[in-house]
Amino acid sequence: MEEKGTISIHTENIFPIIKKFLYSDHEIFLRELVSNAVDATQKAKSLSSISELKGDLGELKVTVKVDKEKKQIIISDNGIGMTAEEIKKYINQIAFSGATEFVERYKDSNADKSQIIGQFGLGFYSAFMVASTVEIDTLSHQDGAEAAHWTCDGSTEFTITKGTRTERGTDVILNIAEDSEEFLEEARIQTILNKYCKFLPIPVEFNGEIINNPNPIWTKSPSDLTDEDYKNFYKELYPFSEDPLFWIHLNVDYPFNLTGILYFPKVKNEFDFQKNKIQLYSRQVFITDEVKDVVPEFLMLLHGVIDSPDIPLNVSRSFLQADANVKKINTYITRKVADKLNEIYKKDRTAYEEKWNDIAVFVKYGMLSDDKFYEKAKDFALLENTERKFSTLEEYRNLVQANQTDKDGNLVILYTTDVEKQHAFIETAQNRNYDVVKLDTMIDPHFIGQLEQKLEKTTLKRVDADTIDKLIQTDAKPESVLSEEETTRLKEMFEKAIDNQSMTVGVEALSVDDQPVIITLPEFMRRMKDMNRMGGGGMMMMGNLPDMYNVTINANHPINHRILKAKDDRGEKIAKQAYDLALLSQNMLSGAALTAFVKRSVELIDKE
């Protein structure tokens, strides 16, 4: 018996509006329809478990088929099915009442497309984004039920007739519209299924093969899993990646529901962000890999999966930003990561130190981003010195405090950004029994600033930012062996030899063991340049300023005494040579200047 009807709504153009608003999201029709089929199948399983569904359950699965000849996509399940009355209730009335509200609210606005489907009960009607006509052929699990067939062409009219199914379940048949025939390509459907349905809890079959893993390891108990299980799942997610460093299994059911696994990948020191590597699911249905509001910003470098039924399937950015559960999840993940790092640090410090260079970017970024994380991380954040020895912040303070406290009572931490290029300065510091730490990643300029803010009476200075006695000023100072007149004359000779306005020349009493000429870029200028390199701190203008170097002439070095005693222009030539040697030691001499230096060296050797 055929029944025709009209859906009672106030507009005739719901489907064109849906199509217009959701144009960029066309592919999610398949996620919605397969998810519905999975839900129906799970309900059958649940009813069977409490003996409310009679007969054999059979092989529970969802099947997706493409018929290019008929221009159809068919999504089939053997779930609970529907009666004709249920079709009218769930498909015609409930969904369309949501559709009416949707039209009224969004027909004249620039709405956030991602929040529309689902929020208004439009999940099923996403089918009309790609189909000119949609059919439902279904048989309910209820005793004595008759199969029903529903047809709608996207208008407000529908037809219900007797269906053809002989077994419990539902077929949704999409007659694909001309402008959506790309979805008749099997490769296109395969890609969409791989994206959205890879871990659905019911087997999904396409082209005769099950395309999903219904029991991913995040649904299992950690006690039932081995390290190999976690590594194999990581390879399933990221086939071409190296093994992760370690992982965190998330499992909480109060005050919100959340499961998942977060992996710490190997990250390059140059701060190579590979964001959008964490996948967000709702009951094993893929939602998005843009998880900025769910996962703290500093943990966006992690990889893995988060699954929470408390996050709706059709989630929007505005929802994520405002939802209280999402904020709790964010806080929970931060705490779990801090606890895991602390656990590894305490359990096997040697292994932790071996991983430090790979995880330092996470820890430092977290300390910069989140004060609560800083408070936890300060106990397991490490500083590595040039001798490859590791210390926590407190350990390092105790290690160097006695020797590296200046006359004003400030602890001075010396650091290097390049051990090779700054070797001469490091050696000079070590000759004073000072320690030097390595802070050579792109995040370190920010981290240095934070340490100075957080650590009491502590300052950090790059080892080549000044002469060592100025970096750590004490009451003990070497005395100059030069007279005031000699000091002035030596300064003038070097200024004439250098002839460069970006070089400020000064003569100072240094140790006889220090270099004869030392070229330094002040700490402030170096920091501005480092910040500019990171593109942070509003320092772009500072980064474009010309470098202004300090050239310190060691008043107590024998070479400079020879310069003063030299006759004719020989002193000036030696001064130029000593200056060029200082440039060369810092990789600042090249091209014609380097060629001229070599020629002068040969001439000076010949005259000896």
C-alpha cells in the first residue's frame, strides 16, 4: 500500500539551503550515514544482550557499495531497522523540525558550517548534498513487522510503500546528482572511509574487504597491552614515522569521559612543528585533526588519538572554545603529560637524559605556555652543559652558585648557542672554572627570558656577549700594565686599523691568558636577533638594526705591547692582523677580507 505525504514546514527550499551552507563539507555525508548504520547495528547488539531482540544476530557489519551504472551509493546494515511509523517519526518529523529551526536561524547569515549538521538533527539529510533522490528500504527487528520503503527527492514530499527487505536492517540508497558524480569513484569513497570510519566499532565492508579496525587499542585496558602493541598502533596511524619515544594512555570516566593514546614523537631541534597529528574521535568516529582547543597548544606536537563521547560528532570551533568539558579535558591532558614525564625522570634518570634532546622542545614550550605546567616541570626540566652533563634547575644552581655569583649577589648562568663557533669564549670561561650550558634550539631565547623571570636573582648571559670579567663581575680585577698615554695610543692605532663604525673599540685590563682582541655582540642585541629569528616578541624592527660590536683590546697581552713598540706602520699592520684573527675565530672573516688577511700573514712571516 502506497502512502504519500507532505512534511509540515514553513519553507519549500530546505535542501538547497543545506547544500549551499555545507558545500565545502560534502564528503561528510558518508560519515553521517555510515555512523547512523553503525548506531543501528550496535542497538541490535544491545537489545540482543537483554533478550529484547529475537533470533540470531548474524554477522554484524555495515556495507558500502558503489553502483556506477545506476549512479547509486548504498549503505546497508543489519541493525534494528525501522517500521513505516518509525520512519515518519524519526526521518520526517524530528529531523525536519530541526531543519526548520536551522533554516530560520541560518538562511541569511554567514554561519559556521561545521556546527550545522547534527546540531539540528540533519545528519541523515546530509545525503541530499550529493543525492537528487534518497531511498530507505528497511525491516524492523520487531515481531511481525513489515518492510517499508521511503523515497524523497529533496522537496517536502515523501512516499512510503512496502519494502523489499527480507532480513532485519536498513539500506539507504543515494541516487547521486549530476554535480556530485565524483562520489561514484571508488577511490574517492575509499579515501573518505579511511578518513572518517577507520576505527568504527562495527566492521565496515567496502569492495568485499573490511576497511576498519573495530577494536583500536585505546579502547582496551593498558594492562592488556604490550609495548609492541603501542608501537604497532603508532605505525598504523603514521606508517612512515620513526618509533615514538614513549606514550601516555588516557582513560578517565569522571568528571568527563575520555580515552586515547598520546605519543611523543622524535622532534627535530629546529622546532619542526608537525601539527594536526592528533586525531579527535567521538565514539570511534573521526571528527577532526584540528584539536587546538582540546589539546594545550604546547602539546600540539604530540601524535595520537583522543576519543570522547562528551564532544559532539559535529563539533564547531565556538563549541570547543566555550564547552566546560573541553576545558577540563585540556587541563587533564596537561596534568597527565606532566605526571608521565616526572614518572620517567624518577624511574630511570639515565634513560630520561638520553631522551632529553628529543623532548626538551615539549617541556620548554609547556613551561612557557602554562604556569601550572611550569611548576611541575621545573623539577624535571634539564640543563645540559658543554661536557654533556645534565642538571635540573635546582641542581644547577647548587652546582655553580659558589663560583658564578657576581658582586651584586646575582647568579650568572653562562650559555652557548653554538659550541663550535663559540669555542674560544667557552674555553676562556672554563679557564676561570666557570660552567657553560647549551641553549641552542629556536625556543631557547624565550626559555632564557622565562628562567630570568622565574629564578630568583638569576641572569643568563651568552658566553660571547662580553669579556668574561664583565659577564661575571667580581671585586677582583686585573690591573693594566699600560700607562694612560699608552692606553689611548693603543686604542687609536686599532681604530685606524679597523676603520669600521659598527665596531666600538675599548682597551681593558684582562688576564694575560685571554685573547689579545675580543669581538663581542652585547647580550641585549643578541637576544633581539634571536627573538627576531623566531618571529616572536614584536622584535622585527630590532632584528633589522645593524649589528654594533664591541672590540675589546687586552691591555695585558704581549702582542699588544709589541704593537705599541713597533716602528713606522708595522704596529698598525699587526693591529689589523690581530683584529682579523679575532674575526676569523668567530667566522666573521670571508671574501676579499680573508684573502687580504692571508697575504698580510705571509708578508709578516717573511719579515720575521
